[in-house]
Amino acid sequence: MSLVKLSFMNLMRRKSRTILALVGFAIGMFFGILPTFGVGGIFAIIFAQIFKASKIAALIGTFFTNPLTSPFFLSLSILIGSLFTGIQYNPDLFLTKK
């Protein structure tokens, strides 16, 4: 048995509410990133049920990375990255036609 699988099984045996909520949220984030075309929330709830994780946390996780909120998080990532690196972001580089 691999170390990752063994660690996951050990965490799931503990049945801690915090761990179950975090696993549910991670499942939701996973399906929020995938292009599931509106059914990511349903998939997240189904997989949270399979893994006995928090279904509410899974549903909340899908809201953070869906197509409606992705432009906000992408813009925030670019802003924070430019602050850390000191490189000025120029959106005209991507908008000009060649």
C-alpha cells in the first residue's frame, strides 16, 4: 500500500470533523477547477458522499473556482505575482493583434 493511500486512510479513520470538512472542501475545489459545465456541484456532493466527507464543504469549494469567479482569482494572482516579482504587468501584450 502506498504511503499516500495509507496516510489518507489513517486520516479518514480518525473521523475528525475538521478533516472531513477539509476533504470535502478539497473535493469541491477539484470539481470547481474541472470544466464540468455546471454539474461540478453535483459531482462534488456525490464524491463527498463516496468518501464520507462533508457535502456542504464540497459544495462551498466548488464556488471558489467556477467560471464566474475564476477571472477575479486570476486577476488577483497576476496582481500579487507582479507585486512579489516587481515586474509590471502589461495587459496590452495579450490584447494586441499580430
